[in-house]
Amino acid sequence: MVPQLQVDCIVEKPLGLVAEVAPNVVASSVWSDAEFCQPHNSHLYSPSGWCSGVLDNNQWLQLDLWSETAVSGVITRGRGNSTPYERVTSYKLQHSVDGNTWTTYTDGYGAEKIFTDDTTLEANVGFLEAPVFARYIRILPQTWNNHISMRVDVLGLLPQETTIQICEDQPMEVSCPAEMTLSIVNASFGQQAPFPACYGPTSNTDCPATDILPTVRSMCGGEQHCSVAAYNYYTIFGDPCPGMGKYFQMTYQCVKGWSDWSLWSDCTIYCGSVGQQSRVRTCEVMGHCKGEDIQTRDCGNYACAEWEEWRPWNPCSITCGGTGMRSRGRSCVGKGSCAGQSYEREQCIGADLCGDEMMGDCRFEQENLCGYTQERGDDADMLRQYYNSYPYTQGYVVYPPAPDVMAQLTSPLVSYHSVRCLQFEYRSMNGYHQYADSYSVTVYIRFGGSTDRQYALWKTSAPIAQNMWSKATVDISVLQHFVVMFEIFGKVMLDNVKFSSGICSGNCSTRDYSFSCPVASDWSFASDEMCAPPSSYTGSCSATNLHALTALEKKNWEDMCGVRWPCADNCHVCGHTQNITEPSGCLLSPNYPYNYFQETLCSWKIIVEKGKIVSLSVTSISLEEHPDCIKDALTFYDGEGDDAPVLHRLCGSATPRTFYSTGNAVFVKFQSNFNQQYEGFVVTYSSRQPHRK
């Protein structure tokens, strides 16, 4: 434990290493056997000093301060009886608490500090930038004048001494601050000439009581408070000179005798009954500690750990046909750990009837919201309210309770093994509000019901209409368990949620956003990279620069401006391994043009007519970047599987390119890891005649 300075009770003073404490000074070497060069002559007022027997930088003079002390400086002088004058002119300083492990004092930059002494006969003080706590000090001479010779003392930070003088007819009472106790330096009782007597006759002769210091130390040392009643001094110390006026004089310090209490030990009983624990403290100033050095208390009496009852089984992961999994948990209560598992799973069978209604087709007519659940990580639960406004059919809707809160609604966990079209309607509630322009509806897909694998599928463009209901459609083409979550900010109503088989856009499952302008709506691309609408255009968007927009931005621009990009015919969205025999088409990353999913692995095997080759054009790509493409990658193989030679491996924002197979088959594989997700890719392919040799 490092001692702590009590600044308001500390004084800086020389420790006074005089001849009487000579055994506490040793040196690395001594000049011959001369008495005047011995280490005990190194005290500051010696007529001679210490003289080393060897002249090199390995010499040292070591001082034992008897107890651990806050050292703030070193006082040095040259040898007192030398001609020519001998003096150490620079030195290093080492300190230790045990005399075995030494630390060299450093400056504020961590370099070993060199103390200099450029005076002649006068004492020089080398102050430390910050005090060190040490019992042992070593001075290591670095340079010297004529010989390594010196006299020394150490500056220490010591408790302030206080002296009181009390007449015998007055009570004596002294106190120290909390956590500190009295250390008695000196004490006397009687009359000391020529000190004036408190009362009565005076004398020019001293008449002190003899040997009272041990008595005072026994009575007051180690106590926080000490007192003597008036006229009680005779009882304690006797009467050294009857009939004469006398006084009591005491010099004392306030010191921290005890260390802080240690932490409580571990309980002797872990659980199930009552045990004991203890803590200790040590006396840091011997003779100044009173009271116990160990404390004990009862502990334990905790119930030992045991399992609570199993909680009910969670719903089956498959709500629509087939075999799924369900789980349940239990809690371990009490002190310690429970043997066994806190979680278990088992197989379960989905419902026999598998229609769209199992997904949660919902008009919110039932109070249970068709099995949809309110999320707990949002601002508030959605409200369900009856709504009747032309031209909308009467019925219930759901919406957040305030214009500045976000609410979420999640479908049951389901598993469809075919592409689905999600359809729903939404509308902003009547009345202006300052947040109206930021109202939004976002649709997320969450795999396996886990929030760690959640992705945005669709989002509204501001502002949301108040005077009419908007209809939205979202294609879902994943072949695994998932839930759909509606996240609504502001007072936007949701109704008529429905899932149906097939894609939402007829024969066009996606659109080709690699085009700069929405050519399907007859916009033109001007030389200044501005997309200009035709003269017949009546939408809300004017000429704008679409050249730098991402595919997702273009998709959102479609809804906002009422335009369409060209349909990407025969497109195949990433989903397990697909065997493709059409002579032309395209390949899409999952969720395109929104970010693809984590930990995705899918592939396409393209086989065209024998005698022809496959032409592949990467029209758009944005994947996680890596020099070796070992994170997310799109790989093309010149054959029917991933054991064929690699044609290209792409990642990052690779420049769009076209390349060719050598035969009539190509295998394409996309793989993503668990880190970042990006927009993905569009690859078009077609069969063609081989190149002429």
C-alpha cells in the first residue's frame, strides 16, 4: 500500500542523519581504513565526510531512514577537511522500500534524472519533482571534483509537531483528525527556569518530574483524543517541587498509525448456512496503534442455487406445414450454479392447413391483431381503432399513438417455400403536424426471428398522402424461416396486410437499375448527364442528374416520380443453387437493390446450347471490399461447378466488365460473411457463338 500524505499536517525538514545513527549508512567502497573517510562521517555537519575507495560511476552511498518516509529532496556538501577541495558535482538517486529492489528516480519525461551540485562549501539541495516513499536511499556519484567525497542529508515530509503548555490548574485536551492518532515526541512536568510560573512562588532552578515521557506515551500515544483533568497532574507524575507553580508541556504529532482495513475475506460457508468472514489492518507506526487489528462478521445464509420450473414451450418455428423446432427455458436462482442446461429444444410439427392466412393476412378486425406482436424496443405500442372515411371501407386500422414516436409490429415466424408478394395499404392521418414531412413506413425481414439478421426490404418516400390510401407491394423470395416487421414513425395508418403466391410485378420480378434514366418511361439522357422527361410527362419530378444515384435511390425515385426503369427479364434472385437453361437472363443478389443479407451462400449453374459459349456482363456491383476478396465475393467458374477453373472473382465496387466462358457452362457463386452488407450486384448473361480462332 502506498502511503498517502496528509498535506495540512505535513512539514518538510531534514531528517538529521547525525553520528548517533551512523550504523544506518553504508557505502560501496571506502578510501583505505582512514577513520575520517568512513560512511558514518557522511552526515551533513561532519568535519570530514565519506570518501570512496574507487573512482568510477559504480560507487554509491546508501542511507537507511529506519521507516518508510516521504522523501522530497537530498542535501549534499563536499568533504570538510580536504585540500584540494573534494566534492561530488553530479549524481543519480535510487530508492527502495526493502533494500533489495531499487528504482532510479526519473524526470517528467521518463529519463534518469541527473542532480547537479555546483556550489563549493555550502550545502546544495536537489529537490524531487514529486516525493517518493522509501526506506532506503542511494546516491550514485556521476562526476566529481578531485575525488568522490561527500556529506549528505535527506529532506523528508514529516507530520507537523505541535507543542502545548498547560498550567497545572488547567485541563489538558488534544485531538487529531479522523483516521490519525497521537505520536508523543516529548513531555515534561514541573518548573523550568526562567519560564514564569503559572501561579505561586517562582524559582531560578529547574524542577522537572523525571522520566515522564513513557508515562505520557502510554497514556496518549496511539489515541485520537487525550486529556488530563485540572490538578490531576500530581496524581500521574508526582510533585517534583512542592509549593512551586508548575506546568505541563507536551510536543506531539498526528500520524496515521493504522493502515486502511483490507477487503472482507471470502465467506467460510458458500451457501446454505451461516459462516464468517474477516478483514485486517496493520500498524504502520509502531507504538501508535490501539484497538483491534482484525474484525469478523457473520456471512452466508444464502439459498444454494437450484432450477426453477421450466417455462412453457415457445411457438413452433414452423406455423405452416413441415417440421420445425420449439424451445423453452428455465432460470437458476440462488447462489452458485446449477447443473444442467437452461435451454432445450425439440422438433415440432406445423399446422396441417397452410394458406396465406397462416402468415397473418390481416385487416386488424380481431383484437389479437391476427397473431402480430408489438415490439418491445420501440417507443410505444400501436393503437387499434375503428376507421370510417370515404372511399375506404369501414374497419379497423393500426397506427402509432403520437406524431413523434416510432412503433413496430411483427408477424409470426413462418416458412414459405416459394416466392411471396407482400401487399399492404397505408395513409397519413388528417391534420398538419411539424413531423408530418418525416412520417415513414419501413418493412424489414428478419430471419429465424433473430434481430441479429434483420434487413430493410422497403421504405416510403416522403411525404405520405393524407387524402388517399397508398398501396405497396414487396417481393419476398427467401427460402427460410422469417418474420416481417412494419416500422412506422408518426401517425400513419396501416391496413389490409396480405401475402399471396408469386411475384408482385407480373412477369417482371425486378428492374435493371444499371440504366441512368428511366427509359421504360421514355426519359432521355442529355449530354450534361441530366435525365430529361418527355413532353407528355405530368409527374412531380423535373430534370435531374441521376447518373450518380445508387440502385436503391433509383428504386425510391420510381415511387416518388411515377416512373419505371426497364424490366430485367428472366432474372434469377439468389437462393440456394439454381439450374438455368434459358439462353439469356440476369442474376441478382438477395434483396436487390436493398443491401444483401449476412451469411448468404447461393449459386447458379448456367448451361446453354452445345457449341455455344456464355457471355457475362457485370452491369452493377457493390460488395464488401478486400484485396483478396475473402469476405464477400462473387466468383465465376468456367464449368458446371466450383471445382472448375476460376474465370473471375469480384468484390468491392469493381468496374463493370464483360467476359466469356470457354464452353457452354458457367457456375456462379455468391457468398457473404457476417460483417457489412452492401447493395449487391446485377449480372446479365446470354449465349453466343464462340470467338473465331
